Amino acid sequence: MSVHIQGIGWASPQARNLAELIKVIRHQKNFESSPIVNRNDPRFRRAGRLSQFAWAAVQDAIADADKEWTAEEARRTALIFLSTHGGICHTVRFFEDIAKDGTAAGSPIYFPETVYNACPSHIAANLGIDGMLTSLVGDSSAVGGALRIAEEWLDAGICEQCLLVAAEETHPLLQSAYDLFRFRQQYPGTSAFSDAAAAILVGPYPKGSIIHGHPGMVFRKGPRLLPSLRKLFEETANGKNPDIIFTSALGSILKTNERAAVAQLWPTAELLHPKNELGESFAASSLGHIVLGEALIRHGQVSSALISLVGVYGQASAAFLSSNS
């Protein structure tokens, strides 16, 4: 079964309009901040930034799919949510209160938002989805696995369309934790962390680009890293030549080998590094690269795109987009 993108959405403090976002990425232009506000929605009044951004991206994806959301649409839909760190702001606030004032100070308002499933539960409740729903915790590489899960669910008839959502929020503690483990020393040139969310609606109906995800691989640094990444990208493309390649924008040895692998396979392909402009949002960045690839294909700028999903925890996957026309 061929899986097609039906709708796309992206939300971050930097940008929400896809057309303007493309200009930023292609020409490295500055852009104005675009605030995300869902405070009029009762369910999101106390939700954190993670859920705020995710819900904005979902709304945009549904609107982009030109759907009037009904109970029937909800019945046909499954939901896959991805995040690397979850609702860290509420988690920090919850434990800060406990550390300062004792266990009785743990607020029942904050606690639910510390759970990874909090964000997709908000989305599912607002959309009326009561079918298959799962959350994947992982870095950029988790997106490839999520795509394969969506393909399997669609092929098995578990759902008729699948909504994939990824969101990430930042906090000073997060940066401090990564600095403690010398993240920037291991990956020099890594972009600053940023809030972001992306959403894609996929289904078997020929509409947008055909999308295929590779389930991924485990890698180890050393002489086998380059041939392993090359094999991963080659299997994902399945004999096709991408016009453009979205890189993971990681530093050090991973960045060098990622660039070397794609250069050996497709030396004339254009490379894009969106994280340089938009920041590092882990799983959200990677799903966002799929959103950007689809947007470029729609605008006729390219006909195919390879998205590298090299993570920081020893795993890598990839995705391939090809024009439906």
C-alpha cells in the first residue's frame, strides 16, 4: 500500500506560515516571531507549551488536508505522538515545588502534564479520537519508526488515516543537562535547542507526496559508521534519486559521515540544514523536515526528498518523499 501525505502543519515561536518558512530555509532570512495561543480552548488553558504547539500544528495539518472534522473522521483516525523530552517545563515545576516545600506541595495541576501521554490525550480528546493511540519516546530516529507503524496500521485496516505529531519544548535545565554530558563538545556546531511541533496526516488516498519511512538501525562510531549510513539511505531511497536531502545538522563524526554517505550516493543533490535556522527540536525537528519537504514538492521546487533522521543515542532512520504526479 502506498501511503500519501494528506495534510501538514508546523508551529514554533519562529514561524507558522509554511510559505514564509520555506523562504527562511532556502534563503536564510530572518523572520518575525509567531506566537501560539490556544487559551480560548478550555482543555488547553492549563496545558504547557508542548501541548500548545502540538495542538496548533495539528489544527494546521487538518486545515491543510481541507477536512471538516467530524465524528466519522475521528473514527477513521489513529494517532502517533513523538517527543524526546516530553513536558519538561511542568516536570521541573512539579519537582521544584516538592523540593522547596515538601511532598504535599506537588500540584495536581502540574503533575498530569509531566506524563508523555498528556499531550496526545489532549489532542485525541479535542478531536474525538478513541481508537488506536500511542506515544513514542526517542530522538530524531523515532520518526522513521513512527512512519512504519502508521504504514502497518493502515495496511492492517486498523485505521483509515493516521495523524503523526511530534513536539518539543525547551527549559534551561534541559540545556544544563546536555552540557553536563558534554553534548556540545561531542557534537560541535549543534544548533541551539528550540520549541517546535510538527504534524502530518497520512492515508492511502492519492493526494500529496508518497511517503515511506525506514524502520532504522543501531549504529556505532567507527569504520562501519559510513557504510552503515550509506546502506540506510540507499535502502530508504529504493533506487530513486532525491532532488534534495534534509540533514540532521548534528556535529562531529556523525555530521561528517552523514554528509559523506549522501555525497557518495547523490553528489549533485541539494543539501538543506533547517536546524541551523530553526534550532534543534529533536523528534519535532525531524517530523518538521518532512513537513518542509512536502511543502517544497508542492511548490514545484523539487520532486523528491530524502530526510536523514540520525539521532544522538546510537540510532538512525530515514524517510523518502516522492511527488504523487
